[in-house]
Amino acid sequence: MGPGAPKALRLLGGEPLLVHAVRRAAAAPSVRMIVVAAPPADVDAVHALLAPVAPVTVVAGGAERQDSVAAALAVVPDDVGIVLVHDAARCLAPAELFEQVAATVRDGAGAVIPALPVTDTIKEVDPGERVLGTVDRSVLRAVQTPQGFSAPLLRAAHAAAADSHTDDAGMVEKLGHRVVCVPGSDFALKITRPIDLAVATHLLTLPPPA
């Protein structure tokens, strides 16, 4: 995103991405607790920012995404059976997507990820950018968040993690557990580059997905 505020605090439609993300999560009927991992120096400021939006617990995050999820998971009460892990960068993920993921975990899937089919042609390349081959995109999916887990399974995955992972589903896969895909949402795009902010700004003008 270039220089400036942390990505989660960049403005979209006049409000930080984090505010949009928390508002949509809080609108999901299944969500009874929201824990936000924030930079250690910003815990109080983030809590003050979010207090008017929804009741939240804010914890100090870690150096890596995985550390931040572990810190948030540590304050989730033991009587919470399902945990959804979400990225503030996917701040427009609709409440319906949270519900769909939670319902699939509730129906017996231990780990659930929203995903979309890959539409681009994907090439495998070597370190010199020489093409080695074309990957069959019909078996590929672009993964989104929120990702949903039975709480005991997610805790076990974090306890067993010996290396770094880009998402929690990867940690569960390492344990040998099945991960199930549900249809993702175009509104759950990940804001990574300035052009993504422009797309998200347009999405704000559209009616919420049905």
C-alpha cells in the first residue's frame, strides 16, 4: 500500500478498513465475541476507535499474522465452540459470508474456508522467471476469510505449528484434517494495493450481496 498508516487503519469511504470489517462481523447473528489483534502500541487507540462500532476485545498482536491469531485465540473463552479468523484487509466481507462459514462448521466440518474459482491462467516459473508449465486452474481456488474452525481443532493446530503459515487452514492441513470450501464473495476482496481501495470504494456504492 506504500507509505502511510497501517493498512487496517487506511480510510475507505471516510472510515478505517478495520471499522468496516468489525461492523460487518458484528452484523452476523452467530458472532457473539469479536477479538482484534492490534499493534502493541495501538491497543488503547484501536479499542477507542471500535468501541462505538461494536463491543470488542483488543489484544496486542505479534510480529507475524500467526502470532496475532494466537494472541487473539488465547482470550477466547473455552465455551466458544466455533472460531472465525478474519483479515481486516477483507473489510467488506458480508455478514452472510460469516454466517455461511459458521453454519458449515456447525454442521460438522472442522475447518471451512470461503473460496472463489481462479479465473486467470496460472503459470509455474523458476527463479529466473522461465515458465515451467501451466497449472490446471480448474482445481485451484483463491481463498478468502473469514475462515471457520472448531475451537479445539484451531487450538491444536496452533499448538502443533512448527513453521510459518499464511493462513490458519494451512496449519489445520498440516495436522492431516480435512478443510472444506464454501463459495466466497466478490465483496470479500483483499485490499493489498491502491487499486484495490478504488475497487472497494465502488463496492461501497452497491447494495449488499443477497
